[in-house]
Amino acid sequence: MRLWSLLNTSGDKQMTTPSAWASMYLKRIGMDVEAPGLDYLQRLVRSRSTRLAFENISKLHYLKAYEVQQYYLPPAEVYLDHMYRFDYSGVCHTGNYYFCRLLQELGYDAYPIKYASHLAIIVKLEDRLYYTDVSLGHPAYYPMDISRPHEITIHQSQIKGYPDPGNKLKFHLVHGISGKEQHHWVFRPYERAGLPEVHQLIHWSNEPQRLFTTILRVYLWQPDRQRSLSLLNNTFTIRYQEGQEQMKLHSIQEIQDIVHHEFGMAKLPVSEAAGILESLGTPIWGE
């Protein structure tokens, strides 16, 4: 089966038998196989968003290793192996790419879309389209029915989604922090992104001075502790509903300890990523 082949599941909600790859992915995020449906999709998104961090450490790893490995987007088996061995999940180009594959193997009619430099997912359920995203780095923690407006607020960060009033083929997504708009994206949810477009996005994002080749970034939502965690270079922030705590970290060991004990990602190779950024001329300590 081709990676982006679509499964025709409209009207067929039987439980599928996933591959060993999909079964191991589900195990990593603490989920079992169920029949495809909206409730299961919501729980898959939530579990994936809370068990694995949004991180660019893996991206820096693949960037450095390209001359030997000859890929920026790891093969599916490598992605899964690194998820277990290094706590990798990636930014959107890998995270949503392989979450889309997982959904397809579970019987969902899912396909990738792109807007700006981002890769996301559309899932079709009973003639409705749901914007689905586990690698946005912002609180898009449930699938959004694109036919109606949505608003998600988690720990001072907001995501608003709504259909375009004048063009039903467009959908708006707005990200804000403490009520101030940070990003406003408009995209066409019916336009599917193919594998060549995914590779094009990755190559563009790997160019010098692009966002994820100039920073160290880890983000995780922890709803059971009513907080979200953000690591940006050597600044660690804990956001709560009513405020936040922030601290500067002064060594690689301090950063590694935070990633280990607060994020629960003990295997993430922070030191290696910091060294790669240093070699690219963007040390995490700033000027």
C-alpha cells in the first residue's frame, strides 16, 4: 500500500487489523485498536499530543546526518524506532506525516494538507471534514469540524478556527497568546498535499536561518497536571491557566535535567542538538 493511498471508509466503520508498525505506534501513545470514529479520533489526538512532545531535536539530527543517511524525512520504520530510542516525534513535517499514516492504517479517510510552511491533516468522517493536528506547537488538541467555528484556550494560548464567511472552500486558523494574535493562517482543506510537496516543505525548512535550524524547541501539553511546558533555547516556561513560571537555564546539564524530569523525555539528545546549532552559528545561549 502506498503511504498516501486513501482508504475508502465512508460507511465502513469496522475495526481494521493494523500493521506491526501501527500497533507499535499505538503502544507508544498508550492506545488500543478500535473501530474508526470521531470519539476514537479525539482520544488518539489527545493521547498523541500528551505522550510525545513537539520537538526539533530530531530535525537537527536528521539535518546533520543527511550526507550519510540521505534523507531528511526518515523512513517509517526509522521514525518508529527513534520514537522509542530517542523520544523523537518531530515537528509537523514528520509528526503529522506519520500520524496521518497511522490514521489511514486504522481505517480513517485521512490526507495531508499544507499551508504556509506547515503540514497538517484532514480526516473525513460521515461527509464532514475535520482539521486534525498533533504537531502545531499550539493547543489544537481536538479535531475541528471545518463547517463551524471553534475556540480552544489552554494556559493563555488560544486557537480559533472558522470557515471563511465568503468562501466555503477556505478555513481560517488564528493563534493568540493572552488575547494577542500571533498568527493568522488561511488554507484550503480540500487540497491534498502529496509526498513531493512534503519533501519540498522539509527542504525549505532546512535552509539556513529558517526557524527550526536556529533554535532549540520542545513543547508539551500536560492536562493531567493542568499545565503546558515550553523550552525555547535556554528558557524554560511552565504555563498555567492563571499565570506562568519562567527560568533561564545556564548549562546543557540543566536543560537535560528539565527535559528529563519535567517533560519526561529522558532520551532526547539535547547536547547533540545544541552542538549542531552551535555548528550552524546559532548557539542556544544567545549573544
